[in-house]
Amino acid sequence: MRIAQIFTGALLAQISAATSLHADLKGWPPEVREIQFLSESDQSEQPALFYAPETNTPRPLVIFLHQWAGDYLARGGINIARWCVKKDWIFAQPHFRGPNTRPEAMGSDLVISDIQGTVDYAKAHADVDPTKIYLVGASGGGHLALLAAGRMPGIFQAVSAWVPITDLLAWHQQCKGTRHKKYAANIETASGGNLASGSDSEKEAIRRSPLTWLSQASGTEFDLNAGIHDGHSGAVPISHTFQAYNVLAQPEDRISDADIAIMTEEETVPDALRFAGDDPAYEDKPVLFRTESPGVRITIFEGGHQIIPTAALAWLEKIALSSERTSASLDHQRDKLDISSE
């Protein structure tokens, strides 16, 4: 018991020291502050960035998830935070055990507990609309966004995932022997071994893969995105995004293996599949391919391993407005039928 207390005290001291070193959040909106919240899994205090508007009405919560090698101070969430401040939405960017280089990170049970702790903290310190809790993440953040949606069904109403890793075993093989081999090593370290067939480490990598859990996600709208050149100029083949879509889509809406192979390997969209419209939210990255099924949309754009914050936020705002219209319609129907809300 004494050893556990000493270890816990040392851990908390390290976290406090780390946060004190980063008190100057240069580039972040001044309204964003550092906080610590309790992660129930190991009773540890975990750091995060947080913003809550001063409002008397319930507001949406956006949780931004940092990239594979990042932490809660990763600057990828700055534009998301700025938008939330402008719109009076609640913002959080948790640490979730930092870079995916240790067993404690990379979608572990501790990480899932950290995401739940982030939601709980926001609800305790801001007026969160429980029908508008959203996840946004790219790369490693996209991996966790999809994993959390599957492992925490009913919590998140919308998830915008960009260039996500969805199958850790496949990505391990795709990275081995390439300039991205460090990620293969990360997966082995975090999973506990060399991923030999039938090994505990292989099973752990499968358990931490979004494809294992996505079918259990319920009540969540998904926005899946990838740049056509990722996997060539970037580290994550767009097949990962297609595979997530096919798990979530209705059978008749799924994309064929042949079409996935062409777009993934040849970095091009067949003429018959090209998106004919225009989506200004993607700014200077034209949409090349888009299709959808109830509850899920996939977009392939002219780009690489990246997130386009304007597009993610435009989609979330559309989801929020749709939710408000649905709620208003239900209230109207209730009034017409003279049904008491009690």
C-alpha cells in the first residue's frame, strides 16, 4: 500500500510539474486553460486543455483528440478551439496518456477511461448539452475517435475522423520495412510484443483497433475523411478509412474491394465515382469522392495526411442544427397531440 501511495504521489508530482512548465499557451485562445481531471481507471489526475463559455443555455461539447505522437498541448486543436470560443461551444483536448509509444497509450483501457473522464469533467464544469457531445481527431486522434465511439456507445452523437488508423495489425504490416517503420515499432511496444500470430500482443492490437468495435457504435453520426495521397506522401493508406465506412454502412451502400484498391494504390478516383459537386468547407482541397449511408459519410479529398478544420466544424454545426430542428419538431408534435412533457 505504501509503495502504491509513493508511486501515485510521484506520478501526480510529475504531471503537476509538466503542466507548470507549459503555463504559457502561446497561440491558443486566451480563454483556453489547463485543467486536470480524475481518470477513474487508475485514480490518476490527467491533464487537458479546456474552455467553457459563460452561458445559461446548454452548449455542444467538442473533444479534440491529438495525433499519434502528440499530447494534450499539440497545436492541431488550436483552430478548433478558436472556433468553439467564437461559437460559445465547449472545448476540451485531453492528454490520453500522450504519444502512442507505451502500453498505457494507444487506445488502452486507461485511455478510454480518460475520455470518459474528459466528458465527466466538462459536464461538471460547464453546461453541456448531452445530446451534442462530439469527437474530432486526425491520424492517431482519428484512431481514438472511432475506437471510443465503438467502446462507449451512446455517449457521442457525432464523430469527425480524419485519416484514421482503423486496423493496427494491417498498419503494422504496412509500416514495416518502410520509412514509417517507427510506427510498426510503436504498435509492438504498446501491444506488448512482436505481434506473432496467436500471441497475446496480436490479440491486444486487435482489441485496440477501431474495426473491432465500430459495429457496436449506436446513435452516432460519422464523418470519415482522407486525403487521396495518404499512404504515399503520408503514413496511413486510405483503405483504413474505407474499411471503417464499410463496417458502418448498410450492405447495399458499401464500397467494393476493387474500387478501394484503385483509389488506395493508384491515388485516383475512377471517373464513374468522382464527386460532381463542390464543398467550399474543404477550402483549396477539392472533394474527389463522396458517398454516404444512414449514419455515416465518407469523403476523399485532394490532399494527404491532414485534417481540414473548417470542413470538420461545418459538418458538426450541420449536425447540431439538424438535432435542434428534430427536437423542435418533436416538441411541435407533442403540442399538437397535447402530450405532457412530464
